[in-house]
Amino acid sequence: MEIGRSNGMRGLAWLWTGCALLAFSAGVVWAAEEAAVDSGGAVPAGLSYSVEATSSYHYVNNAYFGSVKSNTWGEGFTRARVNYGAPDGVWLSAGGVIMGTAGTDYFGVNDASDGRLDQLLVGLSSIGGTGLSLVAGRQDLQVGDGFLIGDGYYDSKAALWNIPLNFYDALRADWQQGEWHALAFGARLSPSYGDRAEGPGNIQGGGEIGWSGSETHSLAFGYFQRVDYGDAQLSARAFSLRGAWDRGPFSLAGEGVVESGHNGDADLRGIGGHLGATYKFALRAEPYAQLEYFFFSGDDPNTPSVDEGFYPWNYRWTDWSRYYVADLMANTYVFNNDSRIWKLECGVTPIENTSLRLLLHRVDLDTGVSQGGLPEGVGRGFADEADLVVDQGIGERLSAWVMGGYASPLASAKALAGEAASGQLFLGLTFKFEGPGGSGD
């Protein structure tokens, strides 16, 4: 055990050393470059770059409600980007990620490291003043806020909780004219995605058209299609309607998805979505409260020829409970399928660069089929989870967070999983360094 821990710590030290070297090299380039000018493209003219490094510590007790008694591990990753923009709107971008896990996480990954080229693309912006832009290659591709389309790589090698990789190999076209926009894309997900580590991977495509009167007044309709190649072939279609609206301190936002197609020999008939209401109080500490409901249909055991379970596509982590809803549950039992979840989130910013958030979740199963089926007479209540998050900015380049979580099993979890309450404590530190016009995203 001591040898494994030593190897893991050396892995994290190597990650931070790599980050420091990349940052130093970037600083040399920055000093040699003149100030960038607008190229009319997605990146400024000339060279720009960004470096990001994150290190985190994790402790979890009674994961899977007691199946795993305790885990302590560390994770780290370093991401680098180099961009070049030509004055005519053509731009290039390349980058990679190195990552590591020290110790054993609750997924079973032990003292592992990995590296990937996760960005290599060429783009052409605002072709002929038409508002049309094209991007081809390995890229970050997200539709809307990432509820359906946002993560094309299934992380399975290292730093799994941090989810450092999310690229697609894709061709994408975007069009923007005033308040209207449209996009279309065709993509290949990584062969690692889902449980299909071998084979040609999964093909996915689609698009949306939408209106955005402002950041908080929007409406978009999307259609997406997907074919998976594996032991059981999936051919799925999804229609999505999402929107946002606000009036003063009150705002609404949500998305609804209807699925059809085939999942193996069964017809796919899934339904999913979320709707949230937020109120921002006009007080000194900027307090807010948000109530949100998530629904992911479960399969009806009485209809063997039809699969009513919601098939989660490629949802992405963009913030706490978005869209890994309830951190402990989302990473162990509930994967945006067969569940009904209420979330109450409250937050304040007591001092500059410091925010506190409390997230309370009630997780119920829809049918229980995804967990093996509910025993007779057992209710659908699965778990209550509470998460407390503190975010802290430290100067221009450093940020930190601390997250504590506690999940208590309810009747169905006790019958299907275990009776021990789960707890976790996570700490993270992120360093970002950017060159002229660079972006750490």
C-alpha cells in the first residue's frame, strides 16, 4: 500500500511539474509576442495559448451505501491549448491533457495515469459576412448547456471524478444572424464511450435552431440522431425543446426531451427533462434560491417489447448538479435514467471572491428497473443527499473549492443497495495561465 501511495504521489508531482514547465514556456512565448489584434475569427490573430492545472483530494465513506467502506485518493490533470488566428478568419487550435489518479477511487481505478490529444481542429469564421462558421477536427462540442450533447469521451483511465476529457471528432457548422442562430454537426464519439471499449465507436449528428433575445430570453428546438455499435445496437432519435425566461429577480429555465428508435430488440420510448425556477434577492451578499425538478423515465417491466427508459446521451458536467445531479448519487447509482429528482439550491457571496452553496436533493426511482427491480411493497424513495460547496478565488490565476456531501438511503436503496449512509469530502485547487486572447475553457 505504501508503494502504491508513493507512486501515486510521484504521479501528481509529475503533473504539477509538467504544468510549471508549460506555464514557463508559455510565458516565454508571451514575452516574445506582440499584442494580438482582432482577426475576425474565433481566436485572435497570431499565437495565443492557455494552461490549466487542477489537483484534488477525495475522501468517501461507505460508497454505494456500504458496498465500499472508504476510499481516499488524489487526482490531477494539466490541460494546454495553443491557437493561431489568421487575419482572414481562419484559425487553428491544438492541445492535450495529462492526468493521474493517486490511490484508489470508488470506481476501482488505482494509481493510474494517462494522456490524450484532445483538441486538433481548424475553423473558418463568418464566411463572406454571412454569419456562417465551420469547425472540423477534434473539438469541444456542446449544444445548449450540455444536457444532451456535451461530452463525447467516456473517461476510464485516470482522474475520473474530474472528467478532464470531453472531446468529439466532428464537423460543425454554426450560423448567427441577429437574435437567430442555427447549428448542424456530425460526430464520432470515442470508442471508449459507454461499455463499448472495442469497435468502431458511435456515430452521432443533429442540430438545432433557436432564438435568443438576451442571455435569459431564449428558445431552441433540436433534433439529434445516434447509432451505437456494440453487443446490442442502439439507433436513437431525440427531439429537444429548451428555453429560458426572466422577469426582474425571477427566472425560469428548462429543457424537455422525447426519444424514439430502437434499443436492441426493443422500441425506445424515453422521456427526460428538467425545469428550474431561480430567485435572486437584492441584498448585499447576493443570496439566491433555486428549485429544480429532473425527470428521467424508467422502463416499464410489463412491456418487454418497448424500452421506456430514458437513454442519457452525452450530458456534461458544467456545475454542481448540472448535469451529474447529486454528486454522490450521480457518480454511483443514478445516471440520468429511471429517476425523479428534486433539487433545492441556496447560495450567497458573503465577501468578494467567496461563495457558499447548499444543494439539497431528493432522489426517487421512476420504476426501479435500472436497479434490478423494486421488491413488492417497497416505495420509490431512493436517497436524500445534501452537498455544501465553498468556492474561493485566489488572485488572478488560482481558485479553490471545498465540497462536503452526505447521502442517506431511503426504502428502495436499503432494499436494493445498502443501509449505510454515504459521505464525502473533496478539496480542489486550480491554476490557470493565459496568453494574449487565450482561454482556459
